[in-house]
Amino acid sequence: MTDGEGPEGLRARSEEALGELAQALVDNPVFSGALARALGAGERAASAQRQAIGALNLAASSDVDRLEQRLRSLSSRLEAIEDSLDELSADFASLRRQARGDQGKDAGA
């Protein structure tokens, strides 16, 4: 087989043709201008969408994500408080038992 035949030769020619096409498109001022306008229009559309969502007082996905993170943080803080309250309750119960035991000793003496 020669260089231009078979799967490897076809692949090389295809890659070369695609490279030349891409370069021709990049060099074409009409295509470059159209691409720039399309990208600009996309950004303007996204900006308009954000403004419309804000005007309707709706939450954006980033707002929902931030709220979710804050709720997770609050949940973990509440769990820590619950754990501390459980420890305090156990300590208080122990002190109560200890105080009752001391009262019993004083009454018997």
C-alpha cells in the first residue's frame, strides 16, 4: 500500500483537509465577523435572561446552590448543638444523681 491508501492514509488526508478548512474559516473575515456577532448575541441573550429572572424575582440556579450550601451548613451546626445539649443533659443528670447521693448520706449521718 502507498501512503495515500488504507485507513492510515485516509485518516491523515482527512485530518489535513479539516485543518485546511478550519484555517480557511478563521482567515475568512465574513465568517470571523459572523462568529463574533453570534457569540456576542449569545452573551446578550444570557444577560437578558438573568435580568428577566431578576425582574420576576425568581431564584437563579446559583442562588439555589448558595441556599443549599447554607442549609447544609446550618444542618451541621444544629447537629453539633444537639450533640452538645445531649452531653450537657448527661452531665446534669450525673450531677443530680450525685447530689441525691450526697443528700442521702447527710440524712443518714
